Amino acid sequence: MQQTEPAETIIPSSKSTTKKGMISMESALKFLSGGVAGTFSTILTQPMDVIKTNMILKAGAFKSSSPIMIEQRPTMMSTAKMIYKEQGIRGLYRGSIPTFLRVAPGALLYYNMLSYLKEMTISAKQITSMIHTSVDREKMLNSTRLSAFESFCIAAFSRGLTGVILCPITVVKTRLEYTANSSGVWDTFTSIAKNEGIAGFFSGLIATLVRDIPNAGLNYLFYNQTRYALTNTFFKGKEQEMETSPMITMPSGAVGGVLSSLITHPFDMIRTRLQIDSSSKKVYRGITDAFRTIIRDEGFRTLFRGVTPRIMKRAFASAISWTLLEILYRAAGAPSVPFNVSSSSS
């Protein structure tokens, strides 16, 4: 009964070698990885966000008294052409400055919080597996993986907290992306402060959380479950090694981005409308009223206006960000999970 080989195959990560009280280069790189990955992928896909925002808000969409006619409904191509015609290529990058100011610290906060909670969760599972002496390799592998429920919960919590902290920047970004707003960052900021007060910077917060919390949870859930399924199917015996390979993380990230965006798009639609809806001429009295008014005046399909550019953006951004994050983590000497499982275990 003294043989505890499975327990011995669990090797603590190199993080334990860092001197107490010192921040190593490895730790610094890991800390910055999330910000770099998130910022790069988001700025790269900013035009899709601008197109989506204008699709949601154009063609009289804010006039609750006059329903939008079918021919008035903007398409992705017509919206892109309209923006390019009116403002040139720069118009497709409206809101890039507040996007950067929001995404850089946001991604930094989100991915580091996610990483910390992931390590804590997996560490607890590792300790549990060490207690049991008769643990086969499959169970050992599962102890280094997050369940669907665990993936959803830690990502949802991380994103929710980040969303509250960065809501003011999100409001400014949304106002700037809308082509009807010709003001700059500072003018938009001061206008909100003067006309709407502090509350104006938290316009659409509930709708943002209702969208972002499940969106982040579902994205991470689908990302993890897809890469687990792919490695289990095509790389039996090399699952953990291949889980962070670009050929796995790219399609897994894209799947996570598409499915999570499709499910949560109606809330993104409501959030966008509420953040543009200034206090001087309110159209909606809240989330429920916005849902009712939009469905009544514009039809149920309006809740999915702008879904195509959003899905395209999220699929690409999610694939790039998760892949780049894993690459940077490896470059920093930090594994995807805080423990390694020997492939020789059986």
C-alpha cells in the first residue's frame, strides 16, 4: 500500500523556484501576457465592432414610434460602405483609443484573475487526486483539466468584476464608435459628465454584465471543452502536450467565440442601445423596457442585428487571443496548467 506512483508523477511547476518576495522575469511576462494577447486581437478586429455598433443604431433604430421597414435594415456590407464613404478608412477605427484604454487593463485584469482562479481550482483537484493511491492515467489527466462548470464559473466571475471596473471606458468607446457622434474622446467624456453625471458612465452596466458574464463563461467553457475533445480524439497519449498547440487553440478559440457570441448577442444589442440612449431624451426605461420596445416596434429579428460582424470579430479575436496567450505563457515558462502529468503514467 506504500506505492504511490501516480502521486509522484505530479510535478509542481517551476513557479515554486521563484524566490520569496521577488518578481521574476517569468512572472512579469506571464502577468503581461493577457494584456498583450487581448489588446492585439481586439485592436485588430476593431472595424468589425464599429460596423456592428452602427448596424445596431442606424436606420431609425432609435425611433420607437416608427418601426424599421425591411428595406431600411442595414447589412454588414452597406454599413461598411457607408462608414468608408463618409469617413474613409479611419472611420472603421473610430473608438480605437478608448478601446485600447479599456482592453489593455481589462485583458490584464481578466486573464490574470482567470489564471489565478484556474490554478487554485486545479491545485485543489491535484491535492484530491494525490490522496487516492489508485488513480489511473485518465483520472490524472482530468485532474489537470477544468470541468465545464468550473470553466464557466471562474471566467464569469473574472469577467463580471472586470466589467464593473471598466464600464465608464466602455460607455465612452460605444459613443465614439457611433458615426452620428463626431466628438473626440475628451469631448465625449466631458459631455457625459456634464449632462448625465456619474450615472452616465455606468449606462447599460446591467445589460453589459448580463451579456459579458455568460459570454465569458460560455467562451471559456466552449474553448476548453473543444480543445479537450480535439486532443482526446486526435492526439491520444499526447493530450496535455497538444492542448496548448496553435493547431488546437485556434479552432477551439474560434468555436468558443462563435457560440458564445451567438447566444449572448441580444444582450449586446440592448447594451449598445442603452449606452447611446442619453439622459436628455431617453427612449428606454431599462433592460426589460428596451427588450419590449425593440421587439414591438422593430421585430424580434432586430435583437440579432449586427450579429454577423460580431461573430466574425469574436471568432477571430478569440482564436488569436487564446493562441497568443498560450504561446506567451510558454515563452514565460508558465505552463497552461500549474502541474504536469507524466505521459508514462498508466
